[in-house]
Amino acid sequence: MLARARSDALIPGSVSLPSPPRNGGCPSIDVLRAGAAGSILCAMPTPPQPVSSSFELRVQQSEQARVGLFIGVLLALAALIMLRRVTGGVVMNSPVYWWTLGLLGAGLLYESWMFFAAKRANIAGRLIGDFRWRFNAAFELGLAIGLLVILHLLSPQGPVTALSAPALLVLPLVVLLSVLRLRPAFTLWTGLLGAAAHAVLAGRTYIITDADPSTLPVLMSYAVLLALIGVAGALVAKRVRGYVEAAVREESERRRVQVLARNTLIFGLAKLAEYRDTDTGAHLERISVYCGLLAREMSRDYPFIDDDWTQTLSVASSMHDIGKVGIPDAVLCKPGRLTDEERGVIQRHPGLGHQVLAEILDRNGGDALLEMSDQIAACHHERWDGAGYPAKLAAEAIPLPARIVAVADVYDALTSARVYKAAMTHAQASKIISEGAGAQFDPSVVAAFLAASAAFDEARKTMADQPTDHQRG
């Protein structure tokens, strides 16, 4: 859309686009070539499929739930020990009481810290390092074995206390809870190491006591049972993990299709608005590519610019002139030179675009794409030096997406051929944009443009407009 407002965005004194001496009015429906729909879809950036990160977040949520259950187990054990003390089941000053309660207290502190760390990470949508979960698995198994060792060494009832109920249930509970980690290897190793620990305690109990030899196989059978629980738990964890992966994959694909449909609709609406102008071609497609090139180059200095932000910008950039749908045809499609009054009407389109998108946001709530589209539509004709329109914003008061689109839009205006002007070369356009740094354009965006100059030139050549009848006009 170079015919009107875009010419106002060029640098005063450097270049101007003359008003087009066009012979016709608004383009007919013939302008909507058969390939237009295909070009929209081809240019549309496809949303990523973050299956891996989404799945890992689900695993982390399961870990948080498991830690919560483990905290409940520790509280139950502490309550049981204190109850036995009150009822005389444990000698009041026995070291086993204080060692056991101290170990449970340390476990509660650590597990509570892990629970709230996981909760905060899940709310923020970020992942806790895998090392912390590995340590957590080792800590919980060590805690369970430590409780049994304390009972084995210090219990007044003798070493066999660690091998009888309720102590006998501690390790199986840890193994079963590890299924919720959705990591089969963790569950398997928890079961095998727990079985090994139980076997060592059983062997020592048999050696230091006068137990009947027939009791050894019975004591060892518990270790075998614990190992089998670990194997079965690992198989269950593997099956559940597969179900969760499939669900996440299905949800990700459904979201991808929904986002693609939304983005395509937005791009199509912007395309329809652009077709009201005679100077269209592949402008929106090129703007999308140019903005992507600039964003990727600027990501070195702006850590928040990631792939998602760049793709959102690529789609949102197509809405920069959506406000032109509110400009009368008599002005927008006027074949001759515009009067000052008509130019003022054209310059209303950023405000109109902002008004439309702001109303959508007010009705439907926040959306990253619509919010960025609103910023771009409202501010892409602002200038770094404050001499732009409609609000005369300056410097960093202008949203970054709008500052990026401003450079992409002007570059496309300069290098696109129209019936009333020839296309500038890439070198000529680059010189003008470079001279506009600090005046019309954000210097950091211009620096990114110059760094990506070769890529811009290649994209311009690849996506050059094919002349249409109305352009030959």
C-alpha cells in the first residue's frame, strides 16, 4: 500500500514518492488472482509444535502432585510415631524417636521446598532442571532407607523392627509414588535399590540374631517382592507416559491448527483491506519476511525476542494498514494528487486500525497477537525523532514491533515498482534507510537491517511482484 500514507513515512529531504498518475479507481475483483489465496498460506508462518516442552511441563506437574502426596506420607508417619510415643509404643527418651522425627522433619522441609518450587515453575510455564528431580528421587529413596536403618540399629525391639509392619511398607510406598514421575527408569531403579537395601538389612538381621534359618527366605522374599513392584511400576509408568505423550501431541496439533486458522483468517482480512488499494502485490508477504529477518537479527540484543515472538510479529505485521478499511474510496483510490485535507484523512488510518483492534481486545481479553497487531497498526507511522503521526511518539515510547515494521514497510515501498514510479535498487533503498537512523528510524533496527542486508536483497528478488493489468494501467 504505497499510494498514500506510506509515502508520508519516507524521509523528508531524502526521497519522496510522487502521487500516482493512475488512470483508474479502485481495482476490480479481477485483482484477486487465483494464486492469491495460495500465497497467503505459503507466506503464513506456521506455529511451532512445542510437544517436547509441553510434555516436560506435564511431567513436572505430575512431579508436583507426587511431591504433595509424599509430604502427606511423611506427615502420616510423623503422626504415627508421635501417637505411638503417647500410647507407650516407643520409649519416651529412646534415640530412635528423636532420630526418626528429625529425619522426617528434614524430609518435610526439603519436600515442601521442592513442592513450592515446582508450583512456581508450573505457573510460570518454565522447567526445573532435571538434575533437581534426579536428586529428589535419590533423596526420597535415601530417606526411606534411612528410616529403616534407624529402626534396625536403634529400636529397643531389635533389628527385626525394620523388617516388619508398618516399617515394611515405607519402601513400597516410595516405589509406587515414583510411578507418578512418569520416568520408568526412576521407578525401576527405586525398586531395585530399595530391594537391595532390604536384602542387606535382612541378611544382617539373620547374622546378628538367633533367628531360625527358615526365616531368611521369608525375609528375602520381601526384597524380591519389592524388586517386582519396581519392575511393575516401571511398566505402568511407561504406559502412562505414553498416554500423556499422545495426549500432549494431540493437544499440540489441535492448538497448531487453531492458531494457523486464526492467523490465516487475520492475514486474509488484512489482504482484503490491502486489495482496496491498487498497489498491492505481495506486499504483506514481503513485510512478514522482512520483519522476521529484522527480529532474528535483533534477538542478540533483545533476549525476549524468541521464535514465538518473531512468528507473532510476522503475522501481526500484516495488520499494519488495517485501518485503511475506514478511509473513503474517494480518497484512498483517488488517481490524482491528494490535497492537504485528503492527506489528513489518509493519516487517520493508524488511529482507525487501533480503534478496531482495541475494541476486539476489550471484548475478548488479552491476546499476544492482537496486542502486537494493535501496537503496529497504531504506531508504524511514528518516527524516532517524534515527527511522525498520529501521536508524535518518539524513541522508545514507540513500541518495538512498530519500529521494526516501519523499516520493513519503507524498504518495501522504496524497492517496489508502481505505475507512477520505478523500483529503487537494494543499494539505493539501503542508503536511504541508513541515513534515516536516529531521525525516522530506530538506530538499532537500522543496524539490524544493515546486518541482514544480503538476506533482504535475496527476499526482495524472490518475492518481487508480478505486473498485473491494473498496475500496467
